[in-house]
Amino acid sequence: MAAVVLSLTLSFIAAVLAWFAIGPRLRLSEDSKQNEVLNVFAYVALAFPVVFGIVFFVIERL
């Protein structure tokens, strides 16, 4: 359970940093503000499997 919570937190941080770095590249909505929020959630969805794998294997090694 702790791995999932830590992974979600780190995925959100990574997604926000990616959004700051590359911006809202995906066109998910016509409204610009809603599009930015949806881009962050899309980045979280893309980052979560990678971050979960890293967190899981780091916790397993400890």
C-alpha cells in the first residue's frame, strides 16, 4: 500500500515537472484551462507505471 501511495505522489511530481518542461502538448479539450489539467493527468498516467516499477524494486531491495 505504501508503494502505491509513494508512486502516486512521485508520479504527480514527475508529471508536474514534465508539464513545466514541455507544456501541454496533447489536445484533449477545446478549453485551454481544462486542457492543461487533462495534460497533467495524462502525464501522471504515463509516469505511474515507470515510477511504480522503480519504487517497488527499491523497496524490495531494502
